[in-house]
Amino acid sequence: MKAIILKEVGEPQNLVLADVPLPTIAANEVLVQVKAISVNPVDAYVRRNKAYLDAVYQTQGNEEHIILGWDVSGIVTELGASVTKFKIGDQVFGNFKFIGQANAYAEFIAAPENELVLKPDNVTFEAAAGATMAAMTAWVSLVNHGKIKKGDKVIIHGASGGVGHYGVQFAKHFGAYVVGVASGDNRDFVLGIGANEFIDYKSQRFEELVTDADIVHDSVWSDDDKHIERSLKALKPGGTLLSLIVYPETEFVERALSEKNVKVLRVNVTPNPTYEHDMEYVARLLSSGEVKTHISHVFPLEEMYKAHTIVQTKNTVGKIIVVP
């Protein structure tokens, strides 16, 4: 089969098309013919950082090929001996073996049955693939950790991005008042997916415009660790700060609680014991049309390097999809 292998840690051009053996499946796994792959910022990050590649991909050192990727949609073509959840021909999607070696940049993948769910018939493979890691990150942050509820005022940073655009839509589903923060160029997009207010982070200080938020979903890929300090200022007493990138220091967490009664949580999407339930909920929202995947680019498998070139800018609107 064809797959994209990482020749060595470094630039996007190190991702090359190659012939590799078809994966074998364990008793609890299914073989899936991949129809669409979602590319995330973490993919590009591990591609160019050896320490993170070792940690996230869980490199053993004896791999014949390094094949990145964790997010797919496709068709079940083979069942492991103990599989009961699916049948051959089922259309499925999911984010699987994260952290670990999912090897998703390929024409076929072997995935545990409990890390995939059925794709709704009225949702494209591309849209379903997009609603995997990015959607789960937003869901785990706002729903599982943030306990979002009707009437909450929520700030969504990076509201036009992969995680952010799902976050806006999930927040609206639960009846929240949403303040989307993004570049001014994406104002119409963010308001169009349901945000009640828009703040241009390039020309405005969000913490000066909003000081009574119940929840701040801080997913900024920034080298500025002080961004969460600004998010803290935007919260009212008793609020919740959800930090997706920065690991808050203990002193910061304790100070936020003692001075403002704000709970600071570092969001981690894995392990997630409610994964199947959450993914099935997302599948229903996709099927109903209440939540939609915005796809900004679609590339063929051999042009995976182009997807990485764009996603590593951290300025992607919605999702980038690759199709074998």
C-alpha cells in the first residue's frame, strides 16, 4: 500500500510517498481503507521536534518506517477475531492510538474498534475526518472540563482554527454566549459559525473588552506563556480557565484560586474514558447539521508536505484534509 513516511525529523519535504506493507490487525482491531485524513498542528510539531516525536509517536527505535497521523475516516474491510462493534463495509471515523503509533498517513490503517464510531451517511468522509482530534479537543475542554452550560459567557481563542471553530459551535449548542477571538480577516467566518461577538486579537486587547467571562478556552499556540495571565483577567470570580497549550505553573494556579476563585485546568485529551460517547454525540451533531466542519484545503496523499507547510503556520481556517 501507499503511505507517507517521515525520512527524518525536519522540514515538510521530509514526508515522502512510499510503498509499505499492509498493516496486520489485532483481535480487537479493524482494518480500515482510509478515505480521508485530518492534519493537525501537533502532526507538524512532532515532525520537526525529535523529543516530541519520541514522546507522542512513542518511538521505539526499531521502526522500519515512521508514519505519522492519528485522524481518519474510511471503510471497514477486515475484522479482528473479537470485534463485535462493526461489520465489513461500515463507514467509520475517529482519532485513535493517540498517544502512540496510529500510522494514519496511509491507504489502510489498523485501529481498535473502541476508538472508532460510525460515520453518518449524510456526512462526507472529509468532514468526518476533520471532526476527530480537533473536535475532541474542543469537546473535552468545554464540555468535560469546563462543564459548559446555557447562559455561560465563553471566550474562544483561535476561534477560526481547527479546534476553535468546533469550540464555537459546541458552545452555541449548549446555549452559551460566545466571544470569538481571531484575526480580523476571519471576522465574518467566526460570526457566521455562531459567535455572538468578535475580537480581533491583532488590534484589540480581549481582556480589556471582556472581564466577566465564565469560561476562557485558551488554545493559543504561542511562545508567550503570559497569554494565560491575560485570559485570567477576562474571567469573573468563580470562572474557569482552560489552558490547552501552556502548562500553568503551580503558583499561577494557586494564585488564580486564592485571589479570584478561578479554577485553572490544563486540558489533556488523552486518555479520555468517555471518548466513544463523546464521538457519537459529535457524530449526531454533524448528522443534524448543527455542527459543520469547515475545510480550507484538500490535498492528495502525495502532497502531504503541502498540508504540513500550511498547518505549521498555526493560521489555518478550519481544517486541512488529505485524501489517499
